[in-house]
Amino acid sequence: MKCISTELTRRTDDGWEPVAATLIIDVPVDVIEAAEIAWAVQRLEGARRLQAAGSAVPEHWHWDWKNKTHKLQLLNYRSAGIECEGEMQGLMLVSLAGHSTRTPPDKGKPLVYIDYVESAPWNVKGLANGPPRYGAVGTRLVEAAVQLSHEEEFSGRVGLHALPQASRFYEQTCGMLSDGPDSHYHNLCWYELTSQASQEFLGGQDNATQ
Amino acid sequence: MQLNKDRSWLLKKAEQEDNDIVSVGGFVNRVAATEQNGSEESVEIPESARRHAFARFVELSRRRQRLTVEQLSEKADVDVAELIAIEEADTVSPEPRTIYQLATVLNVPQQKLMELSGLSRTRDRRFQDATVRFAARSEPVADLSADEEELFQEYVKVLVDTSNGD
């Protein structure tokens, strides 16, 4: 487990303010499970509210923990979590092998594949009971994926499959490219961050710390 | 690992992200499957919460009867190792016979214990809610406190009320 000091944002009356946070790489399984339990009540309540409002709610409002635990034991998987004010605000599981870019100019080159990423329910519009609490959770986790990609000498390349509901974040906030629905993967859209796009996402290389 | 410390970048990204859904994998894939299949929408107990609730329920039930793990093992004719695995939330799929034996000794509806153990599915919302709350609030301590006793009784009531009288 490795802890890195960083920041998230917290909502104020005028917008956002920075708040201290910790990025954890290789999160212990029991910590992930504790977070999942802490999120469960609010996620279920959020799902109820969405249902009551007539919005779409997943048939199975959980992730396959048994499968994820198994994956965490494999050498090519790494996990990351972002903690703020004593609570886990987001979790991510990435695969470092078996995936490659699909679009030019990096086509065929290896990338870090985001297998799972989720923000705590109190940080998500619609799921939160009231205004979401912390911002930039997804940004920090994608940033961690880019950095893991650099550590693997994949030049910042990252890929994932996303639902249309998450496309705005991956396209506009992260600058990812999509080559459309993947018929081999539930028809979810394939998104990837090229080496060049990952540098633009990070806002240049002059602002790094630690 | 290098992380961007530029606050203006962070604030701009927070504004862009705007607390949208960022989820990938897990339930997201199941959402897609649901939308494609057009199946009926429902909500299930999160797997880890269910497993935690099952573990704590068995543990609290045993302690309430002032039984050691070994004594419950003998009384229910269940292997000690399996009982320990259940109370440690290590068992993903216990044996159906184990659940039947435990339900008998702990005096709880068999079907509900099957659902709590993960061996059968439940669509009972009250039971789902109660299970998640029980998982979130119960902690393993030496003796049942007054709060634990109240929590336990409350959950048993839901468990019995939502059963079909098996």
C-alpha cells in the first residue's frame, strides 16, 4: 500500500474549494470491503430515490465482489482509492495487461485498462441525498490510472468501457476518444486516452508533486 | 507517482466533472445488460453487505444463546471450520444443509436465512433495506450491548415478518 497526499474539492456557496485527500495505491481488500459496506446504505437509498423519480435503476445494484477480490490477487491488477476526511470517496481497479489501444496513432500499443471505477454515492448527482459532497473524485482516479500507465511505460495510455451516462465525463473532462459501441462487451462504448491526450488531461508536466 | 498540484487545474476539472456518474465496470455493465434486455428493474442487496450481515447475524445469534463456536457446531451438527468461515464472512457460498441446520438451531425462518446466506435471491425490499442497515450498524464486540440487542431484535422481527411461515 502506498499513500500520496493530494487534494479533492468541496462545494461552497460560490463553487469549489480544495480539500486535503490521500490517494492510496494497492488498497487492502478489507479497506475496499469496508468502503463498499459504508457506501451500500446510501447507494441503496439513492437507487430508491431514482426509482421513485422514474429514473433508470440497475437490475443488480452491486458489483461482483467475489470477482473483484479474485482479480486483486492477480499480479496484473492494481487498485487505487481516494480518501478524504476519514472516508473512502472513490475506488478503482485497473488491469495492466491484455488490452491495447484501438485508434491511431497509438493503435495496438499496450494501455492501462480501467476495469472498475466508482465514486462514493454521496459524491454523485442523483444518488446523493442533497448536494454532492466532494468533487474531482473521478478526475483524481483517472489521473492515477494515467500515472500507473507511465510507471508501466505505457506513455499514459488508458482505456475503458463506459455507459452513455458516463460518456460526458470521459469525453469532456478527460478528453478520451471513443470508437463506438463494442459488440464484444455488452455494446458499451470503448474509450481511450492517447498518450498525447493524457498529457493534455494532466495539464502539462510542470505541476506535479511528490 | 506524480500528481498534479495545480489548484486551478483541479477546480476546473471539478467544475467539468460536476459530480456526474463516472462508474465503469461492476453494476454499470449490469445496467447495460438490463437496458438491452428490457427486464424489470429492481434493487439487490450489495454482495459485501449481505455477506457481512450474514456473518454478524450468525455471530450475534450464537452469542445471544451464550454458545461458543464449538458448542454451536455440535448443536447444529455443522463443521467448526465452516462456522468460523461464516462468522468471518469468508464463506461466499455455504452449504444448503448448513443453513438448514443453523436456521433450526437459531430458530429463524429457513428461507430468509437462505436469502441472507446468498443461496437464494430476494426481491423483498423491506428485507433488503433491513439487511443493509444491519450490516452497516452491527460490529463484532464481546457482549451484546443494549443497542446491539435492540438492533438484533429489530432485524429478527423483519426477518420473521417477511418470511412465508416456513
